[in-house]
Amino acid sequence: MSIYKKIILKSIAVLFVSAMLFSCDNNVQKVRDLLADKNLPVGTAKDAYHVYKDSGRISSKLITPVLLDFGNRKEHPYSEFPQGIKIVNFEKNQLDSVTITGNYAISYTKTSISEIKGNVVVVNHTEKSRLETEQLFWDQTTNYFVSEKAFKLMTQKDTIFGIGFESKDDLSKHLAKKTTGRLETSEE
């Protein structure tokens, strides 16, 4: 009788395992939809170091402790950097030209608009200028910065304080709003 019970138990175990294997569905889209519904990222990276290349030349690098990929969103896919971000852009001679840092960032894939918040610092190493603010929007398509928050812009000649700022992403051709500070001007 004990052999008969062992055979029945093994048969039941094989039946359950077979049922489980054939009932699994490996549909990636269903998994992505589930993660989107639960507001979970489709991917997570820790201590990410990403290098961007253009024509075989390193054009920039991105460094972040945590990267959350919400690329599974149908309407507005995005990447989130909850523990901060550092982006270094390089000139053609491979020297650091512009460095951007902040405590938090979010980048929208479809629009190429990024928001960087918390102790945002942009340094143009070539021109020796520095922008400090609490929030900055960056249009990566047009290479343009916009902020409506208080800012401090330091150049070799001037230190400008104000509320509201626009410029190219290398801090050139800037438009400063509601400004105060020491400005040096020249008549042309």
C-alpha cells in the first residue's frame, strides 16, 4: 500500500508542475502594463555611468546613483533620477566644457525636456561661468535652459542675482530677469 501512495503522490506532483508550466504566460507587454498600472519602473539602475557618443567621439556622460526607467508609460515615458544627477558635456578637444549637477532630475523621452531640482549648478569650464538655482528646465533639442526661480550667475566680470533666467546650455547668450548685482557693461 505504501508503494501505491508514493506513485499517486508523485503523479499528483507531476500533474501540478505540468499545469503550472503550461499556465505561465511570458507576455512582456502584459508585464509592462502591470508595472505601469502599479506606477513601478520598468527598469532600475544603481550607480549608473552612461557615455554618449557622436561619430565615435564622447560628447557627454551621465552619472547618477539611481536611475528609474518609466519607459513603459504610453503617454509620457520618462526617466527619473531621485538621488541626483551629474552631466558632463565635452568639447571637440575632449575637455570638460559644461557640467550640470542637481539633487533630483526627471527627463521626458518624447519631448526631450528635463527638469533638474535642488542645488542645481551649471558650470561652463571654458568661459569660467557658473549658474546656481533651485530649479532648471533643459530643452535638449534646442540646447536651452529656462528657470523661473531665483538664481546667481557668476562670470569672470560679473555676479548677477535675479529671478528668472534663460540661456543656451553653455550659459552663453543669457537673458536674466528681475536682476540685481554688480554688472560691467561696455558701449558699442
